[in-house]
Amino acid sequence: MIKGDVRFIGNIFMNINQKIFVQNHIKCSISDFCNLIIIIILFSNCSKIETDETSYRETIISDNDFGEIVTLEANEIDQINTHLIHPRSIHLSDSMLVVVERDVSDGIFKIFSLTDFSFLGSYGSRGEGPGEYSQIISNIVQTRDSFGKSPFVVLDWVHKRLTNISLEDILSGNIQGFEDSYILPPELMLSQRATFLNDTTVISMGGSDKGILAYVNTKTDSVSYIPFIPKIDENLSSRDATELYRGEFVIDKQRGRIVAATKWFPEMIIFDVEGEVQNVIRIPVQDHPANKLENQRTLFYKDLKITDKYIYGVYLKASQEEMGEIYNNYHSKDFSYSTEIHVFDWSGEPVRKIILEDKFLPFIEIDSINHQLFAIDVFSEDMSLLLFESEVIQ
């Protein structure tokens, strides 16, 4: 979501098997040969990886593996956009849609009804005092609890404060329960994403060269790490490792699963909640990101969302250099970029692609009940919130 000799474990695994076959069965009949080749082909897209430490399933996919391609057109939501100034991210929490604003002094979190998009209220002020927020609010990590609901947990990146906010209490004027907060320990001061797994555990991602995910005991501040997938290159500097393994993760407590994606690697990793790898979904690429200049590295999965049925990954496949060109041409007749969303089932099998035409939309939110997809048009002049509707959004 590696390096050097172990970038594509699945491919190496298959190559070794093929060499052994040739050496030991060169005299086999043509019929046996064909049967074994068929077996190799059948397992080339889905193999089990075993190391000294763990074993997991690996699903290698290509463009042809997505059985359905659905193209959707955007609609603006005037009821919401009239209340927004500089939206940064969006989050679905039960029957409410929350838009996180930046460059505003008050009303950082604007809350809307999913039923009719009416404005319900806002909360949050900039500042250094208790309950106030800095300019940098990290993307909200989606967590589906045991009832299928999504709590609203905010990481203030400057203050290193993780807060579980009750939207119902805010709207009712009761904020006594607001201070359900935790300050990340010093070794995680650069963490990019974080949320509560339970009352005693926080999971964070990014900003560390020690592992792809960090598990924090909130009672003792002790930290343990889940090893990098793909495996980290020993020659990679601490700074480069910290940058390369930034990304997104989501948690489904009902299934006992965590899905993570490091943005410079074209893969998703499915863990159990203890951090054991269950499946790696990988798209083979030729060049390793560590071998490229930073502005030439390709950004793959930028955002993740989950529903009861599916995993959604925003697949940008664009370098920072290319994104600059997209921005410069966004309103010209020459603009020709569409956002691609990969949809997988929970076994890791590709289901479909959703194409959001003529838009660069790195952040999304999914309303599976009403078959709606929300996105912020980050390069538009007014940074409007867009709505896409389709029965395939589940």
C-alpha cells in the first residue's frame, strides 16, 4: 500500500513453482503438462503467501478483472453548498453528513441531514484553548461499530488530540461529554490518521518508519507496530519510509476487519482487528515508488470507504506533477480526467469500477442506504459538494 527483492511476492512465488516444474517434469506427457499449466494460471491471480512470520491471501488484479464499469454524472447540492466556505473533508455519521471546513474561525464542523440535506447546526472554533481546534484537522477515519454505525472521531494534527464527538449532544446543546479525548504519545507526533478501536486502544497510521499501523494502549501510552506491507527496504531512509507509507485506513468492527492503503503503493491490505494480515489486493506496477523523485511518484489509492457489502477505493493513478497539470487545465476544454473508484467485496475480489466523469475527486463518502456517493470538487472555484446517485452504490 515493497521494495527491492520482495516487491511482488506473489509473482516470485509463481516463478519459483514454474522453474521447479520444468526441472522435475521435463519428461512428462503433453497432457500432464497442459493440466499443470492450467493450475498455474488459475492460481496466478490468487495465491497464499507464507513467510516465517505469517501467511495471507494475495489477490493480484488488472483492469480486466473488474466485471462492470459504471459511469456516473455529478449533481451539486445547493442546500449544502450555500453553507460552505472551504470544505476539506466529509464524513457520514448515522443519519447525518458532516463537512469539515478549513480557513474558518467558527463552525468548523457543519452538520446536515441525509434525508433532505437541511442544515442542522455547526460546531468547533479555532484556537489554543480547551475544546478548540488548529487549522489542520486530519481526515476522519471511518469506523463501523458493532451496530453498523459510524462514530465521529476527530484528530487535531497540531494538538495531537483525538476526540470522540457526539453529534447528538452538540445539536441538543449538551457538550458535557465532549472531552472524550486522548493525546497521542510523543513517538506518534507525526501520525496522519488515528481513531479509537475501543476504550483502551487507539490505532494510528502514517508518520512513522516502524510499521504501517500503530496500536496504542491509552492507559499506559505503550505502542506496538504492525510490520510494513510491502516489506520495507533496508536501504530506505527513515524520512523516505515515513513518507512512502502514509495512507488511509478504515475499521469494520462488525466483521473484525481493518482495511488500509498506503497511497504510493497500488494495493489494499485487509487485516483482522489484532493486526494480522488476511489479504493483500495488489495491482502490479513496473517502477517502485522509492526509485522515483517525489513529484513523479504515482498516487494510487487516496481514500477508502466501506459498507456492509463493499470496500471502495479512490484510485487516482496520478503523480504530483500530473495533478498540477490537472489543476491547471481543470476548467479548460482540454481537461480529460475522470476519477476512478474500485469496488471490492470483503473477500478482496473486484466487483466493479465507478467512473466519476470529468472530475478530480480524491475524497468521497458513501451512503449505502440511499445509494448515494458524495465528493468534494477540490479543484473547482467554489469547492462544491457533489452528489452521485446509483443503485450500484451499496
